[in-house]
Amino acid sequence: MFYDFYNEGDWVDGERRRPNTWSVTSQIQCGWRMRLIDAMRMNDRTFEDLVEYLPELTATERMFFTAIYRGDEGLVRTLLARGVSVDCVQLDGNPCRGRPEAAMRMPLDHALEHGHGTIARRLLDAVGSGRDLPGMHPECVRAAHGPPGLLRVCRRGAQVVMRELIGPSAIMRSHQHRQRRAMAEAVYTVLQSSHVHEVPARCFDYERPDLTQAYLVDLRVPGVLKECIYGAGALFELAAWVRHDDLAARLYLVGMRYRGSSQPQQPVRRFVARAVVRTLLRRYVKTYLVGFYWMELGTQRRYAAPDAAGFEADMAAPLFTEGALGA
């Protein structure tokens, strides 16, 4: 296992100079993913070894997956209240070599893939994902996929909820509207959380280019994935339908793009462009406001205790030092 420069902080002479800004549960999730990578990729194991590595599902956990697949919110809420684990893993299919996550599904993956936004929000709230922690990064999501794979799962879920036709009755229309809004809020919470990202470790071991390193990333930082994910037309259409400016902007800033058959209509593209511009302007203004705040605070602290000598020196200093009025 490689040393994780992103999660462990700076160590100098056996002492940590920079405190760790990731929670304990996030580090445990990252360590579990790294051990799974070691078991599957570094040792050239097969799908049968993956079955032996993961614990077998209990009857309650199988019922939990079935309820998520069917969209039974009442049963999911009851099982969560009884303390069912959201870290259980279900195997689905036979993965290709070196990609164990292609066959793994966790409850959040199931809920997002089938468009059950309300259930996905309950699962995210159960572990505190997307919640701001004082002085730390947000809590890590409990998913079997990394950020690119989970965003593709969200794209499939958005296609499901946007493909449904608006029902003829008011009750059906209200239910479909609620599902779309819940799906948009779930995707936004995913973008506001931390994730376990996997990248090739070629820079560490040139003899084994198939090795992979896992580390924690905060999706609130633009460009943290360093790759673009195409075919996100359904997600942008969902954001435009619910009029969620922050969701559209964060999807674009994290690397989601539309291309080919997923090209949205012109109003959707205009909505996304305006949302990105508004978000960047808000960040630019906030940066200056923070700078002005600290300048004002420094000035107040400087003159909080009057100093006669310092005050006379400031008054004697020239007002202009450059230009035509320079003294």
C-alpha cells in the first residue's frame, strides 16, 4: 500500500505539522477500498476471490436491497431505524480483470441508479454525507464506485426520472415532481461530499502500471477529478427542470459535459451557462469580501491599544509615495 500524501498530513521529524482534515469514518472507508484494491489488482485475484473477501449478506440486508430496488420508502425507513448497515455490499455480475467495483453495489448505488431520490437522500443523511464539519472536509459517501463512476450512476438515475411521462392525475404528477426534486437534491449532496478516488500509481511504480492508489477528494473543489465525464445531458436537464442553479454549476465545474446524443436543448444550455457565470461571480465577490474583512480586522487590532509613538509615525508618513503627488 502506498503512502497517502493527501490524507495523512505533513510529517516532519515524526511529528505532524498540518492536522488531518478528514474524519475517522472517511479514513476507514478509504482504507477499506485500498485493501480491496490490494486484494483484487495487486495479487491478480479473480471474481471468486472477491466473493470470499466480502462478507455474506444477512437476511435483513437482502431485504434492505430489495426494498431499495422496488422503491419502498416505508420499509427502507423502518430498516434504517432498526440499525441496518449502509455499508453492506451486493455482488452483481462478473467484473472484468482489475475492476472489482464493476460488480459491487452498495445501497446508495442502487438508489441512485434506479432514480429513487428520496431513498438516496435518506441514505446520505444516515451517514452525514454533505454535512459541513467545522475545520474539516465533509463526510465521505458510502458507495462502491469512485466519483466518476458514481456520477455516471447518477446520470442513469436522472435518465430514469426524466424519461417518465407526467401522469394524467394530480397525485401522479405530484409524486413524479417530488421524485425529480429529491433526485436533484441527492445528486447535489453527492457533489457536496467527499469521495474515495482511485488513480493509477504509475508515478510510484513503473514496473506495475496497473497498480492503483486510493485517496480522499472533496468534490466541492473545481477540477479535482482532472477528467471530463461526457453524456451528462440528463443531469443538466434535471437541474434546469427543478431550477437548481447550484446543481447545474457544480456539475459543470466538477467536469460533467454533454456531447453527442445527450446534447440538451438550447434553453437548458443557456440555463447551465448562466448558472456557471453566477456561481463564479459569487465566488469572486466572496473572495474579495473575505480579504476586506481580514484587512479591516487587522486595522482594528492595530489601533485597539493606542500607541502615541506609532500614531505620530503614521501621521508623519507621506500620504502619496508614487506618481505626480509622491513626496
